[in-house]
Amino acid sequence: MWQAVGGPANTGMRSDLVIDMNWMSKWRTWFSVFLVLITVVSGVTSLVVFARTEPSSPDIKLRVAYYDYYPLLFKNKAGQAAGILPEVFSRIAQKESWSVEYLFLSWEECLNRLESGKIDVLLGIGRSPGRLEKYKYNQQPFISDWAQVYAPRDMNIESFKDLAGKKIGGLSRDIFFEEGSQSIKELMSRFDFQAGYRGYSSYRLLFKALLKGEVDAGVFGRLTGRYLKNNMDTKDHIAPSTISFSPYRMYAAFPPEAKLTPYLVERIDFQLERMKRNPESFFYQVKEKYMADLYEPITLVPPWLIWALIVGGGAVIFLAVGTFILRKRVKSQTGRLKERNRALNILIDSNQAMMRAPDEKKLFAEVCRIIVETGGYDLAWIGRENEGLEVCAHCGGEDGYLDEITDSDSKIINENDPSLLVLETGERKIIENLDNQQTVNFSREKVREYGYRCLAIFPLKIKDQAVGVVALYSKKMSVFSASEIELLKEFAVDISFGLKALRNQENLRDSLEEEKTLLQEVHHRVKNNLFTMISFLEMQLVSASGEETCQVLEEAITRLNAMALVHKNIYSNKELSRIDFTSYLKELTTEVITTLKDPELDININFDLDEANFSLDLMIPCGLVINELLTNAVRHGFKGRKEGEIELVFKTGEEYHELKIRDNGVGLPEGFSLKEGTSLGLKLVTTMVEKQLEGELSYNSNGYTEFIIKFKAPSIARI
């Protein structure tokens, strides 16, 4: 039997078994290799991702400068760096394993050390073209702010015009005060308003100077200005004006040539962007904590709940109940924080819109858009008083609700509408739940038909008088917390300031246009009166006898004509304060020569004139001087001749301007002297040049006659 079993058939079975075993062995080997490769690739990928997202740099030690700008940056009572920017930066440094040494310096010292490379980072600095050439910035802003002017209440500072002639204080080398195209100095210069300026090393010193009356107005960052006003102005002597300008974002700045700068910029932007994506991150918690000092604080965990947890800490059931209550409360307060942030964003974006809006219509449209798109409300509209309440801008509400409550002139129809009540009383109206509202006598069913469940209406006031309203609608119930209402109230006040500023600007433009029209009319009447006098003298000249009498009348006519042409040019010119001197010179020369020359005398006139614009008080003496010199040339320069040539040359320079009147006539008589001249014309020329033009008069006479008038270039600036 053993042989049968061990015969050929059994041998074949063993051969198959060996083949199967070899195949399985190879499969196991390749499978093991595959698992090893997957493990290695996964490990390398994890290391790369970890290295890219959470690098560890234990050897990096940073010198970080900051200055006094509460609540963004300041030194607390313990002598430590505090505020939104240092605390956010410390969290970033902790995540990156950096060692940080904070240096509390004055603002100017911060800039000096940044420029010399003695610090690695400067926190809380805005961008400007000049600064971008000197420093390196990160890309993610920490926070936004803008400038606001503070002044004593009794000064009634409401516009840039009110600052003219005042002493204005600011932080030295600050974007708001003197650096960049949007500083107070640059803006005042654009409006052609003159003022005195004084720089201070900190905002606290500036506010003290404002309280003492060392300056009439101070330019502050809006946040720190509010803080200093609340904590230093105990007698409520100082008030924020309606002048807000230069919205900007605050970044960190670095020495551009430092080796660490590219790495720091990349890591700070990465951490900031990640924190900003999470509305419950440390970034928003710190921001809310310090903003609460400026606005109504929110208590996330009420004191009674803390005591309840302490007292019931020993009991498991009390701990469970307390934990449940705490979670619910935190969730509720987190929602309130989001609402508050929403209102803060509306406030900030609307103030920036005020800086850009050229008129009421565009301002209202932009504000409504911000309320809906940034604030998340379902409908926003703004109305102004116009024999009722006229809806002049809105966003959202494409469902036709506004068409239901307004007539063809966009005016509110229902006389019991709460918006009309707000306009009449000047008091805000908040309706949290339209389902339960019993006191408002208007069509709640009409509002509910379009899905709205709560609304808030705030007055827009100018000088304590309501001139319009802003209304916000939501399709959710009870969305307005107490803190959000306060922020929205502040938002309505800011929009009122913006509206007042725009109306003041419009009134100023109207006033300037009216003044321009009146001045044009004055110059027109003066011109007509002078030409009337010229006509009377010409009539007298016709009947006059005697060569001397005729000469006196002709000289009077040309002098009056020189002045009349000035007023004629002003009347026909778009800019009353600037007259084209070149055109005037050509016209005056032609008039004088045409009036005085002998009909048989042919005079060729040549001009070589630079372009210039002069003011009225410079044009008249120039015109009279030119008139006298031309009169002298025409009357006395070409006696006995049938032709002649007169050339006028005017050249401008940086320090002096030069006017030459030259003729190729018979020349000046022997012994001629400017100082000993007795003629009225010569005395008039000498007096005008020396006294009114503040210049010098000289002459040449060598086969020709040339008078040269040289006067200071600053005279041309009197425009």
C-alpha cells in the first residue's frame, strides 16, 4: 500500500503543492513590501505637513517694540505688554516657540529703532507709500482704525473749515497727523486752509495739552481717543467732532534687510489667517475683551453661576446640572458675541464709507448695503424728512415690501408707521417680536406677510433734530441684544455726523459759488463804470482844445483802460483769483498803440512772453506801469519817423520775474534820470514798481530805449 501511495499519481500531487506554496510565499513578500512603502510615505507626508503647519523654532529670540495706544497696545500696571496686538502676537509666538522681549517706547523711538534695525518687529503701524519704501509689512491686518478730531465743546468744530486758523495737535510722525496723503496737514492744505501744528510724543500728552488749552483741537486714533475721553476728561470738557478721516489698517512692520523678516512675515500671516477663520478663536476673544472697556461690557459667566458651581461642587448631580447650564449660557453668550462683532463690523465699514461718499445718496446706498451684506440683516432702508418720510435708499427686501408701505413718491403711507413716530420723537424703536407686539398701531400682518419678525429703527439727528431714520429688519425673532443696540445707536450717530458733514460741504460749495457769482458781478460793474468814464473822457477829448489838454485826456483814458481790462479779464475768467497775464499784456499793448499812435506811423509789435497767472492786486500795478511805458514810447520814441518797432519780453524765474519794454526809436534825451524825472507818468512808474511790485526799475539807451522791471517771484503767488 505504501508503494501504491508513493507511485506516480502521488508524486504529481506533491509537485502541485510545491508550486502553490511558492506562489503564496512570493505574494506575502510583495504584500509586506507594499505595506512598508505605504507606512513610509504616510510618515513622510505627516512630517511634511506637520513641518509646514507647526514649525518649531526654539532658538528664535525677538525684540518687539510697542507704544501707548490703548486698547490696541499699552503697558499694564504690572509693567507687561498688554492690549489686542501684544496679546495676539504672544499667542502666535507661543505657537511658534519664539522667545519675545517686549520694548515699551515712544512712537518716534519705535520708528527710529525699526529704521536702524535695532528691533525685529514693530506692532501697530499703518501703511503709507513712504513707509512701504522703508519697512517690510505682513499682509494680514491685526485691526482697523481711523482718525477723529477732538476739541472743546464750546468751539463747535464741525468741518475742516472750522479748523482754519486754529492750533492743531497730533502724534509726531503719525499717519493721521503729518505722514501720507490722508494726514490732517495734507487735507487742510488741499482745502487751502491755514492752521498751526504741534506734534507730541504720545496721545496721552496730546490729550493733556488739549485739556490745558495748549492746542485748539487734537487728532486721535478713534479708539484711543474714546478711551482718553472716558478716563481723563472728568468735567466732560472735550467732545469728538464730526471730522473723521483716513481709515487704515494696522500691521506689524519689520526691518526689510533682516534675515528673519521673510520667515516672520510668512508665519505671522499664517497664524493670523487661521485665527480669523474661527469666530471663537483667541483673536476675537481678546478683541472683545478690550472693546468692552469702550462699550458696554458683556459678562460671559454670571457671578451667581460661578458661586452656584462652587457651592455645588461636591455633589455630582449639581455639577452635572451646572455644566449643562454653563454650556447653554456660553452658547448663548457666544451668539451675542457674534451679534456684537456683526454690529462692530457695520460700525467700522460704515465709517469708512463716510470717508469715500461724495454725497448723501451714495452714502445712504452704501450704508444699506453694509447693513445687509456685512450685518446679515434681511432688509435695510434709510429715509429722510421731506414733507413726510421719504425712503431714499435701501438694500434687500426684493420681495416688494417697500412698495407696499410707500407711495409713488417713495413716502411712507401709514401715518401710524413706527418710522414716522421715530422721526417725530427722535427716539429709537426696537420691536423684538412682531408676533407678540400689542402696542404698535400699524399693520403687523403686512410686515409678517413678508416674513419679517423683528425690526429696529434709529433716528438720524442734526443739532438734536431728527432729519431721517435708518431701519433694520430681520426674519428671525429677538436678534437685537442690549450691547448690539448700543453699538447700532453709535452707528446711527456716526451716520448723522457723516450726513451733517456732507450737508456742510454742500452748503459751503453753494456759498462759494454764490460768492463767486457776486464777485463776478462786482467786477462786471466796475468794468462797465470804467468804460463809461472812458467814453465820457473820449467825448471830452473830441471837443478839447490845446495839445497839452488832449495829451492829459489821452493819458487818463489809457490808464483807465488798463484797469478796465483787468476787471474785464476777471469777469470772463472761470477762476476769479487767477488772470492770464500773457493775454492781458497782448490786449493792453494793442489798445494803447491803437489809441495813441499817429495814423501815418506804422509800429510793428513783437512779443516774447512766458505764461503766468497773476492776482488782481498784482495785475493793476503791472498794467499801469506797462501803460505808462508804452505811452511814452508811442508819443516820444518815433518823432519824425514813419515806422518803428516795439518789443515786449516777459520771463519767469524761481526767484525773480523780469519784464522788458524795448523800442528802436530816437532814444532817451541827454541827462535823463529816473530819480530826477518830473513827469507824472515817470513818477507813477517808479512808485508802482518800488512800492507795489516791490521790484527794481532800470533802463538802457544806446540806439534804442529799453526799460527793465525786475520783481520778486513770490509776488506771483498772491492768487
